[in-house]
Amino acid sequence: MKPFVVLSTDFGLKDGAVCSVMGVIKSIDPEIEIYNLTHEVTKFCTWTASYRLYQSMPFWPKGTIFVSVVDPGVGTPRRACVAKTSNGYYVVTPDNGSLTLVKEKFGIDEVREIDETRNRLLGAGTDDVAIFHGRDLFGYCGGKLAAGLIDFEGVGPAYPVEEIVTIPFPKPVVKPGCAQGNVAMICPNFGCVGTNINYQDFVNAGFALGDTVNVLVKHNDEVKFEGPVLFHRSFGYVAKGEPILYNNELNWLDLSLNEKNMGETYGITYGPEWTIRIWK
């Protein structure tokens, strides 16, 4: 059985971009099964691309090939690569920060730069196109890898894992009775405020389900939310519109409003300049 190919991009679905990528892969081998992670990654945001890989990867069969394309530097000399992860997957992507959380959380055993002389779509009216590497390079190389036309070594030359581009992001500090972290993501559908504070670290610091804790969210020095919040298992432990702190699907703490969008309500987004402090 051939490995699955999973696509993640910021292309959206309003035009033919995603369809073209799928068509290239299917033209290599019609038996390849292609699935969508998302095509609504925040435009040009390689941190979000990294987060979506981290969120989804471990729940797919080993050997799955993720083609992740958020590529603001498309057509420039930035590296195009395939990474072999320590937990058994492949990621075909520009080396521009999209591997940040994959490298940090799962590890990367080896990375290879895509040899465009062998693993780029040519002769299809694409030779002079520099702005659609999602189709002509990443989709094509991922399709060849999934079809077995090349093995990992056939991607191109290896380069040091230490040279992989990563995005600096502050580390959380968790101490007895207090946790300081950052807003790592906002759920695009429900507005949940995702932190980078690990749930088990938080519990080990003396917090227990059922506690009411103090929460402060700031953008630089500007307070965006401050108040008491119940720490519990899920949304239904508070009334509609009330805040709740809970363990999310990645075992990080989330802050949300029950049946209401917290990000929109309080004007909260994400990034290293967004901080969250929780204390008893």
C-alpha cells in the first residue's frame, strides 16, 4: 500500500490552486490517496503551518507524507526540502519555519534539499513558472516519493538538521501556584485561546480541576483579559458566555468562553508578544 499524501497550505479553495496540486500528484500515480489537512492556514504564516502539522501528524499512519506549503519566499533561493521525522513521517515543505514545532516536539532525523533538476515538474508549460512551487516542486516531489519513483535519498542532498529554519518562541515558566506562557494559537472556528503551557506541568505545579484561578492576558503591555476563571475538564462546567480554562487536544492549556468566541470578544490573537499569566 502506498503512503497517504496529506496537503496543508494557505491557498484557500476559491480558485484552482489546490486542484492543480492534486492533479499533479494523481498524474504521477492515480492510486495515491490524497487528503486535506487544511487550506486555510493564516496567509504567509509559517508558525501556523508548523502548528497545524504538530496538531495533526501523530494521528496518521506512519509513513504518511505531508506536503505543507506556506511559502512567502517562493521563487527565491530559500531551501525546498523533505524532512524525515523521528516519529515516522515525511514533510515536503519550504524550509522557512514550517518545521519548527515538528522539530521541537517530534524530532527530525534527517533533512534533504529537493534536487529541482530531477524532482520538479518540467515540460508541462511550467518550466518558467517561479511562483507555484506548491504544484511544480512540493506536490510533484511528494507525489514521486509516495509513488515509490524515488526513495528518501533520491530527494536530493542531505544537509545538517541544525540548519533547519525555526521560529523563535518564548518557553513557558511554570512554578508552584503560578504559570507564565504565551498565546500560541487561536482556534479559527471557535476562538479558543491556545497557550503553550503544558497541562501536566500545570497540574504538577499544584493546580487542580475545579480550582478558580486568576488569568491575565496581555499584548505587550496592554491588558486584553483579566479575571477569575474556572479550571475544569470542558466547556459545559460554566454558563454560556463564561470563561473556562481546560486541557486542549494537544495537552496544552486553552482559555475559552463557553459557546462564544473569546478571540473576537477580547481582541486576542497569537504570537510571542501575547502573554498569559495564571496564578492562584
